[in-house]
Amino acid sequence: MSNLALFPIVIPLIFAAVLMLFPKNVSMQRIVAIAGVSATLVSALFLFSKVSTDGIQAVTLGSWPAPFGISMVSDMLSVLLVLSSTLVTLFVLFYSIPTIGVKREQSYYYPAVLFLMTGVNGAFTTGDIFNLFVFIEVLLMASYALIVHGGEKPQLRESIKYLLVNIISSALFVSAVAYLYSVTGTLNMADLAVKIPEIEAVGILTVIAVLFLVVFGFKAAIFPLYFWLPGSYFAPPMAILALFGALLTKVGVYAIMRTYTLFFTMNIGFTHELLAIIAILTILAGCIGALAYFDVKKIIIYNIIIAVGVILFGISQMNAAGVEGSIFYLVHDMLIKAALFLLVGILTVIFGTSDLRKMGGLIKSYPLFGWTFLIAAFGLAGIPPLSGFPGKLLIVQGGFEGTHFWGSLVILATSLLVLLSVVRIFIYAFWGEPAKIVTIDRKHYLSIFVPTAILVALTVVLGAGAELFMPFVSDAGEVLLNPSLYIDAVLKE
Amino acid sequence: MRTNDVMLQTATKVVTFIILMFAVHIFFAGHYTPGGGFVGGLLTASAIVLLMLAFDLPTVKKIVPINYVVLTAVGLLIAIATASASIVFDVPFFTHAYDYFDLPLFGKTSLHSAMLFDLGVYLVVVGVTMTIIQTIGEDE
Amino acid sequence: MEIVMSVAIGLLFMAAVYLMLSKSLIRIIIGTGLLSHGAHLLLLTMGGLGGTAPPVVADGVSVSDYADPLPQALILTAIVISFAVTSFFLVLAYRAYQELGTDNMELLRGTEDYE
């Protein structure tokens, strides 16, 4: 029993409620919001050290015995994700203070961000499939508020579609939970992992597994369910976009990761094969999008889809290399996507447009910014020793060790396309004839550049220090590959 | 066009209080029988909405001068605080405590910490519902 | 009873899909309402419809008489969530109608900003 696992969920919730009391006092809002996220980060660090020394932390709410109450489980995977999502939120918060605008700050921007964090951290921590639905709804509600925040015309138009897609996927989620409950009689993930292997009707369970793949696929933006993402993510301001790009799809990816390793393992030949094929198609579809557009936002948005494919391919292999690679890549992708969106955000601030063709020659006036961007771009594509490399290497290795060597080949080939898509931004924006730029004063520029640069530096540290980071990743991978560890921690606490 | 709403207004003056009393009853009944903070909150909100229909928004704002967003936040804080109290006592989150007390007038009564949580839910429901209705209503 | 419920769920889903495929925003919202009702009913049916007594311990009721409380709790949660989402959707639709001057989804395609 340890309530520590709940701290990263409860702290942002309390701060969000407090922030709702005085919406008009902008400076207090900023201070309290940053204090809230920092406190969450500290609690997440405590939890991290606790999990790495004492193993999985499980608590069942309301003192109910384990399969009957709602279990919250912090294993290494979930605590790593909680830690990185909190870190990303903190930097995005620093970035949004100078960019988001006082009008938005006064209309509950910070509470919405903290509610989003509650939902994301909750979804990463919960050990109950219906509770996962509840936390996903919490983060979705916050994301609805954020995506429409400010009420500009394109935002209103796109958020209708975003809302509709998510309502449909939520209804499917409830239906999938209903089927799962009728077949297994439990919704506790650890209990499901015990009960599902005992059930002989593999066919119906396979159907349910695919239904869950569809549900989580909507959130994670897998092929062909990613259609809503490019349009919806295009509308909100850059800070919100960075938050969405770094966190929201990752919740879907995490959910697939958890369910497909913990209990939907009764028919690997079909479900994981399907997952591998979908993952590869997702990568290809994302690559086409990333190369097709001349809009910097669009290019990075399509790169989210590519990363989702890469991570899911690693999971579908179900071997140590693939799973560990996926976990590493997931953490890396959260940080690098946030960093890239923030960098691209600075680009759009400087040029006053997000159209690549109207950019150029920035390297003369902003050299440091240019090289930072190049490092982030290389990190995204996975050039050693940057952070994209170890994860991708392990995933590719997993593919070769498993049955899908062709998938690994596709990932290797598309890495070049990913590199091309981001280096294209670099070439267009930083080389060539200087284009017209908006003059921004030095202080404002630094206030948005510094948090971004620190975030990029963190990804470099993650890549260069991969050796130090790997033990935690293999710890997380071990729990995924040996469900008995997870089951024991929850049911025999 | 202004319709004659004497009937509605007269009825509302009585019915509102009946609904409010019923909301309180439902709220307290909630622990062992159907009811609770959520339903109670919705009933209270419906009473206020009825007032808004019968009279107009500014009048109701004068009668019930509450900032509903603040109400939501307070409710949320009460609910979280109740749940978090279990952290202080080092038992799993959301663990509730109850005991029996001999109260004057009521006799033997069971008091639950879950009731405080329900109070938070009640306030959140009233707050959220009224915020939504005001958002739509204020534009006209 | 389960058969009747299944048919009802099917009808709800069918009506929901039909409404959501129409162009008017308000019909779409009603469609999402029906969709979540269908999903809730499905949850109730899948939990088993047996049990005559409410799931609260009382004298003279044996364990086999109780209804399964879990689907009820889940449905309550799901209803609250869909209530919140639907009301948010209504507010959004209203605002969008004011700002954009239309509730026709055909006119809300909006690819012009993608250049």
C-alpha cells in the first residue's frame, strides 16, 4: 500500500481547483500553475526513486480488496511516462507564459492544463480498465477546453470534429468495456491478466482485443484512424499543440502497450500481426503527410503519426528488444515532439507565418536557434548519439529477432524520410535568401527560446546518457513481458 | 413579444422551494438508498433554471449572487480534501470513515466522511450545470 | 429480456449513426446522445439482467437476489461523463453557429487554412 502513486494525479487536481478561484489575477495564475507542476514533478521524482528501489507500487482505492476496488499501479513504465509528461508540461508552461496571451490566461488556461495533466498522469497510473476510460475522459474534457480556447474561427470549426471523433470513440470504449466485462467478469487489469488465459473462447476475446485496438487507435492516431489529427491539431496555438502532440496520442499508445502485453496475449498470431501491419501502414501514411506539406506545423504533426507507428511496431514484436525500444522511444518522443513544436513555434513567431516557402536565411540572425533546431531534427530522425537512436535501434533489432524483418527495413528506410522532412524545414528556414522577419525584442525571444533550448538539451542528455537510462527501461520492459510481476504486485499487496 | 407569465411566476415561487427541499432530502438519502450528491445537485440546478425561466437572468443573479465557477472549484476542493484525508491517516486513498453518534433531535445517526465527498460532488454538479446554462443564456 | 435489449441497443446505434451522418450539427449532437445511450444500455445488458434486489445489504435478501452493482456504477459514471460532454458540445455548437454563421457540416470543411 502506498498512496505515493496517487500524488502526481492529485496534486495537479488540487492546484487546478485552486486556480479556478481567481481567474483574473494573471501573475498569481502563472505562479500557482508553475508551483503546481513543479510540485507534481517533485512527487513524480519521489515516486520514481521509490519504484526503482522497492518495485511496483500498487494501491487499491477505498481499502477494498484488490480485484474489487479500483487499483492504481505505478510500475517503472508508468512512472517513467508520468515523469516525462510532467517535465514536458513544465516546459510548455514556461513557453506559454509569454506566448499564449493575457486573454487566454484569464479564461482558465492554466486550470485546463493542470486538468489535462491529472488525466494524463491518471491514465498512465491506473490499473483498472474502466478507470482508464474515466481518466481518458478527464484529459479529453481538458483537451476540448484547450483546443477551443480563445474561440478563433478555425479553432471552433476543428474542435467540432475533434469532439465528434472522440465522442464516438468513447462510446466504442464503453461498448468494448461492456463486452469485456460480460466475458471475463472483471475489469481490474491484473485480474484480467489472470482470467483471460483461463477462458477458452479465444475468438470472442480476439474480437474484443481488436475493438480495444480501434478505441485506443482513435486516441493514438493509428492508420486509418488518424484522419482527425492533422486538422484538429492545426487549429490551437503552438503551446497547446505542443502539449497535445507530446502527451495525448501517447496515452493511446500507452493503453495499447499495456493491454496488448498484459492480457490480450491469447491470440498473438492474429492480434499482434495485425498491430505490426497497422504500425507499418501508420508510418508510411505519416511519411507521405510529412513530405507533402510546406507548412511547418503540418510537417511536425505528421511526424507524430510516424512515431506512433514506430512505437507500436516495437510492441507488436513482443520480445525484449522490441518492447524496451518502444519504451525508450516513447519517452524520447514525448520530449522531442514537445521540443520540436516549441522550436517551430518560435519559427512562426519570427516569420509571422507557418509557410515554409515564405521563410529563409535565418541562420545569420539567429545562429544558436538554427543549430538547436538542427540538433532536435537529428534527434527526431535518430542520428547517434542523440536520443532517437537507441530506441529505434532496439525496435529494429526487435523486428529482426521477431518475424517482421520487413517492418524493420521499412523503419530504417523511413528514418531517412523523417530526416528529410525536418531537415527540409532547416534548409528552407535557415538557409537561402533572408526572408522578411518580424522584429521581436530580445527579451521576448529569450523567454521563449530558453525553455525550448533546455528541453532540446534534455533530449541530448537522454541520448548521450542512454547507457545510464537503459536499466530503468529494461526494468519497465521486464514488467511488460512478465505479466506475473504486475499481477503479483496488485493482487497480493 | 412578451408573453403573460403570471401563472409560471406564481407557480415557480412555490415549486422552487419544494424542489430545493426535495434536493436536500435526496442528498441526505443518498447513502443507503437511491440519491446522493449528483442527483441532489441536478435538482438544485433545475430549481434555479426554473427561476431563470420564470423571471430573467439578471433578476436571478440578484437573488442567487453566486459565481458558479468558484462554486465548482470549492466543491472540487472539498471532494479532493475528503479523499486526501486518508493520506494523513496512512490508509489507501478514498478510504471512508464512519461512526454512530447520538445527536439531539435525530437520535442515533450514522455519520460518514463519504457525505463530505458527496457535498463536494453536489457543489460541483450545481456549479458546472449552472455555468453551462449561463454561458448559453447570457448571449441573448 | 436480453434479446429485447439487444434489439433496442441495435436500434439506438442505428438511429445514432443515421443522425450523425446528416449535415446539421444539432442532429449530429442528438445522434451522439443516442450513441452513448446505446452504449450504456449495452453495458447494463452485458452485466447480466438478473437480480431483483438493489445491491445494498438488507435483511431477508440472499446474495443470489442482488443485482450486479458494477454495471450500475459504471453506467452512472458513463452517464455523468456523457452528460458533461454533450453539454459541452451544445455550448460549442452554439458558439460555432454564432461565429461561423452556419450549422451545416458541409460548409465547415475548412481546408482553406491548410496551405
